[in-house]
Amino acid sequence: PEGGVNTDWMPNTAFVFNPDSPGAVEGIITDADGNPLEEVKAEVEAHEMAVYSDPDGFYTFTMLPEGETEIHFSKEGYSEKTITVDVISGETITRDVVLETTEEFFTVTFEVIDEEHEPIAGATIVLGEHENPAGDYVFTDVDPGTYTYTVTKGDYHTAGGEITVAEEDVVVEVILEADDVGISSIDDPGIEVFPNPTEGRISIRSEQSILEVWIINLHGQQVRRFSGRASGQMEINLTDLEQGMYLMQISTEKGRFSQPVVIRD
């Protein structure tokens, strides 16, 4: 018959070959680091077809007509991308796609100096919820937003403030004032403060008797004061304070120590 083929070994049977049978396109969608992207919308607008990538980044179209086809990919937080595929009837074509993130990251650099404008090395800086090792004054891959920070260094008053990261890298100059009393940051393994960040309740463990504990906000104001414990163990409740960064100062028989603490939900 016209458009088909009879066979002697299967009488009364015709195999019809349709030159317009559909083709398929499939592939994996990843970010620039090769991580699979889930829930990416892949759309063939000309044929009103759309699919979403699975957790492995896999997408597939199985009923595409033969010919040149544009597939558009989109996901919030990533640049959109369109590819052109020459679909072949009855065949599956593999086209992997890489989407670039549109999120911007910035660098925040602190310049820590004394009152004579001489550089100070070895200070500890906490930016938001991130603390760098002592002496590391550069924070990379910082998301846009507003952050509080504290800078601590033995023999200096702790400094703090707030910065906004928006459209460019930020350089923050911090002047530390000498402290004749001598307050050191907590790097003594004999003192533990946990959990930090906290939802408001903090435990302090010290090998020495705890004399007093003060909580100071970023404006330098004392907002709480607690009497210590001879046992060197105490729990303090800060659930009534607003979320944010504070400085805890702990007075023991060995001296006075400071520790930034973060209160959050």
C-alpha cells in the first residue's frame, strides 16, 4: 500500500514509516561549578511546551517536531539562556546547559589602627555571623546587606559598628583605643561560652571563679550585668534582648576577657 510496506512473513500487515515522527532533546542543567540545578524551567515557546529539571538537573522533551527549535531556560537567581537545536525525527539529541548566577558578592576589608594611626595586627573581627581567624581582616564572597561587626584585641577597647554592602567592595577603618585595664579576647581554653550564636540562653564555663559578666551593645552601652559564680559555671538569660551582635565581658581571677556573641532566632 501507499506509504507502507507489505511483508511476506507477516501477511496482511503493513509497516508505516512516518517521516514526521517526533524527535527528542535532553540534557543536564548545571551552574558554573558543575552543580546540578533543580526546578529550571525549560520552554519551547513556539510549541507551547515546558518542563522543569529534576534534582539531578535533568530535563527532556520527547515530542518535538523535526527542524530548528529554540529552547529557553530560566531560574530565579540565574541568567536566562536560549539554545537552538536542530531536532531530527526519531532521534534523541543531548544538549547540556550551564547557567550563570546573577547574585553579586563583594569583599569587605578592615583596616585596624590605633589612635596614632599605626596598624594593629592580630585583632579578631566578627562580621555578621562570620568570624575570621585573628589577623585576617578580609571577608570575601559577602552577600549584599547590612551587617554588624566587632573588632577585639587584647589591651584595646572593643570596637563595633554597622556597615551596608550594596554595589561595591567595602573598606572599613577601625580605630582601637588602648585599654589601660587590659581586656583580652577569649582565647584561653580555660573559658568556654556556648552556644554562640544563641537564641538567648548562654552557658559559661571557666576554670577560674567568675566574678562578674557584662553584656555591652555595639554603641558601647552596658545592657546587662550578672554576678559571677565561685564554681566557674553559670547560665545567663538574654532572651529579652533584641537580635544582633553584643560584646560579653567576663571578669575572672585571671583578668577580664571579652567575647562577641550573636543573638538570633
